[in-house]
Amino acid sequence: MSFIENLPFLSVVLFLFAAVVCSVLKPKAARIFTTAVEAVVIAFSVATLLYTRGTGTFFRYNMGHFDAPWSNQLRAGVLDALAAFTFSSVLLLSHIGGIRYAKIDIEPKKQNSYCTLLNLIGAALMALSYTNDLFTGYVFLEILTLSSCGILVIRRQGRTTLSAARYMVINLLGSGLFLLGVSLFYGTTGHLLMEYIKTGVETLDATGEYQIPLTVTIGLVSSGLAIKAGLFPFHTWMPDTYGTATPTSSAVLSGIVSKGYIFLLIKIMYRVAGTGTVAMTAARHILYVFGMAGIIMGSFWAIKSKYLNRMIAYSSAAQIGYIFVGIGLGGEAGFRAAMFQLIAHAFTKPLLFLAGARLSESSGDSLLFSDLQGAAHRNRAAGAAFAVGAFSMVGIPTLAGFSTKLYFAVAAIEHGTLVDFATLGVLAVSTLLNALYFMRTVIRIYTPSPAPTPLPTFEPSPDKSDPGLVCAVGFAAGILFLGLFPGTVSSLIISGLSMFG
């Protein structure tokens, strides 16, 4: 076994080890140690990606001395490593970019606990990226849920406790449905490893047995993960959750936590149920319809929002809808569009939340649009960062959002039915709505304030250690790369999907 084949397992274990260590470190040491671990895991993900891309195949890692079908198993291919790289990179940039706010929003004695929770989130996302069995997937699904609630409630201010409770209730509903689906998969096939379940499902599908239980099982798993990801109409927790959390938490939750659930769903559709079996059920069509509704309704509520953070949160509901539309379209083109949107949104939304926090800070800590007028002049770096994220969401060429919409248009046209007209129509309407509320916001923050007296200018952090600009450059670089070189990422996605099958 090559040493690189140990890296997926080491990525999970390293985050778990860091979670334990941070629980006894002082806040500054915990932050430094967490940052170092996140950087190491990024390097592990890159090495795994290059290795699987170079060999053209995937590899498995058995956790323990037992071989399949009794082992808990990790499996790494191009797409798994690409997802791990995306999650670990966004986690690092979000953590560093929001450190100054974490120091303010979180009590000093709890700041090391916050790092512990971030490491648990990292471990869960690495496990969901690489897992090859549903039991491990469910365990780390719950770790991800509980840790996400922790980074919400740790900020004891305003509606955070209520928001965390609502988030927990919705997520536990999704977890319950997912667990029922896993139990039914085990009951009908006798296995928990993904490939073995798929073999059993294909056998049952060929003989015509258990068709109704299989349909129910796929529906339960899809519904559970869609609810946890915030698909319309189960998105109502987003405005309060993202709006009351400290900026790092908002960036992590919106950028990668919801994407971890979706990536697991894509993996299950390919490696557990099989895309052919899924296509014969109503699950894919239901996800498509709710995704379409989420795109429109999320944009509509974003337009009505009077607060910047709530507008960005409702925009997330619309962007999650895009991903599920791609899954609903199916086929290689549909899943490619869904994965590209997953990656593009993972880099864009944290940039908007972190830049929005700095714009608010330069406007008397207000998130009201009326108070944000001229904020980009008071903090030029935050204004430029927000503009890049906003232009990407609208779909300006050379940015990630444009490439995403192009791939969705291609997937709709390749579908070859009336669905393509509906999808293209919603894409056009959504683009106009995105332009309405994002461009309106950019114009407002760049419009000089009419106040008769000069507004306070942005002051750097007292400790002069705010690395927000560096992180904004990192996010912006990712957005530009996805917009300028979409073919590079697209080829990785296609290669990874072929390994999934």
C-alpha cells in the first residue's frame, strides 16, 4: 500500500485528534493548532487528488483488520478528494477570516471549545467525503449536525439559542428519515458497504422484487439529506441561523456543512442505489420540482429582506435549489452541474458573509441596508470582496457563477424534453432576480452616504492581526479560477463521477 493511500484516514483522525487537543489548550494556541491542522489536511487532499488523477482509479482503506463486507471502509477517488479539498480549504479560509469576530462574539474561556467544534466539523466532512459505508456516513452525519449546533449556540447573544434549537429540530428530522432509509437498505440487501448494497439493489431490480420498499428507501434517504441541506420548503431556519451566528459560523454553515449532506446524497445515488434505479423512482423528479421552487422563492424572499445577512441567507436557499435541480436533471451533465455549483457556492457564500460583517462593522455594526449606504467607501477591501461575490452570484462572465449557469443550461438542453424549457426559463428568471437584489446592494454600498456629517471610517483591528483581506483574496481567487478555467474542474468532476459508477 502506498503511503498516500493512508491520507484519507489520516485526514479524519488528525481532525479528531486536534479536537481533543484543543479542548485543553489556551485560546490562542488552539487557534494556531487548528489552523495548522486545516493546512495539513488541505495538503493531504491535494496529494490524494493528484494520486487518484494520475492513476486513473480509486483506492479503498479498511478501518480495522476485517475485510469487506464486514469492515468500515473509506474509498478515495478524484471526486472524493476534490470534495475534501473544497471543504478543508473553505474551512481554513472561513476560520482565519472570522477570527477577529470570534474573539469578540465568544467568551474567552470558550474560544478553545470553538476550535474543538471546528475540528469536529472538519473530521465529519472528511469522513463524509471518503466514506464507503452507510454506518460511518450516519455516525459522522450526526457529529456534523451536533458540532454545527455547537458553533451556533456558543455565541450567547440575541436569538442564537432559539436559532440553534430550530436548526437542531429540522436536522434531527432529516437524520431520522436518513436512518430509516439506511435500516431499510440493510434490511433488503444485508449490507452496509456501498458497493455491496448496490449489487443487492441491482439484483432486486432485475428480478422485480421489493420495488416498493426500494422506492420508499431511496425516498427516505433523499428526503432526509435534502431536509438537512435546507432544500425548500425546509430552509426556514437559514435566516435566523446564518444571521445570528458569528461570521465564521455563518461562513462554515452556508459554505460547506450543507454541501457535506448533498455530497453524501450524490454518492449514495451513484454508489448505493445506482442512477438507473433512482431514475425509475419519483425521488429525482421531486427533488427537481422543489429545487426549482427554491430557486424562485429564495430569490423572492431575498429581495424582500431589509437586512444584509438575511438577504445572503435567503440567497443560499436559492443556490441550494440549483444543486438539487442538477441532481433532478440526472445524467452526467446534470450531476456535473450540481457538483460545480456545490464547489462554486462553497467559495462564494463565505466571502459574502465575511465581507458583509466588515461592511456592517464600518456602519455602526448595523446590517440594515439603509445604514450600509457608502460602506464600501469606508472599507474598500470589504466592498471589493463583496462585489466579487455578488457579481459571481449574478453570473457575470469570468466568475464562477457564470460557468455554473452555463453548465446548468447544457444539462437542461441535453435532457431533451419539456424540462429543458422549464429549467432554462427558471435560470433566466433567477438571473434577473439575483441581479435585482445583489446589484442593488452593490450600488447601495458604493453610493456615497447623504449624511451631512462624515461617517466614521473603518479602523483596523486593534491588534493589527486581522487576516480578513488575505482570506478574501483566497476566496476571490477560487471564484476567478472556477470562472476562467471551468474545464479543469469539470474534467475532474467527470473523471470522479466515472469512478463513482
